[in-house]
Amino acid sequence: MKIRQIQSLMEADLLTGEDELDSDVFSACASDMMSDVLAFVKDQGVLITGLVNPQVIRTAAMMDMRCIVFVRGKNPGEDVISLGDEAGIVIMTSKLRMYEACGRLYTAGLHAGSITTPEE
């Protein structure tokens, strides 16, 4: 799915990364806990979250994510937007709740990717 389609499906406002809107992504994840993203997520192209701090950008960059959508009408500060822009990550904001945002993407064909499980 093109990032442009995600923007449309989520009725999202683009904050940075306009030149990457025609990039493809193949999976998504949603979480407000970056520790869960680091522990359980692998090969995700899109992060859906309501957490708006620089750690979100750092986590997405470490996990090679291409796009972050902040949901529930959350708007990141300029420091977060700037950090995302430097990392080459598309950043959007949507008024949708996380549940509906995920549902729209799933219905449109964007599914979860691989999940890693922590060693016991």
C-alpha cells in the first residue's frame, strides 16, 4: 500500500515527508508503548501511536519504519517533527482513534507483519 493511501484512509494531515508519499509499505503496528514496539515488532512499515515524544521517532528509526501516524488528534511538537524529517520518516496526524485507524488499514489490505517473541 502506498503511504498516500494511508493518508487518505486515515483522513490524516501530513506534517513531513511529502516526497515519500508514493513509497510502499506492507505492514503496520499500533502501540503507545515503545518498549512493546522494540520487543515484539519486526518488519513493520507504519507505526500508529498516540504517544508524541522524540522516543517515538527514535524507535521508528531503529525499526526501519517509513511512516508514523499520530492518532486521537495528537500533534507532535516541532522537535519531534524535525527529528522525523531528519530520519526520513513520513509523519502524519489523524483525528481517528487507534482502533478505527487500524480497522481502516486492515480492511484496505494492510496487515500486521512478523511478530518476534522475547526469549523466555
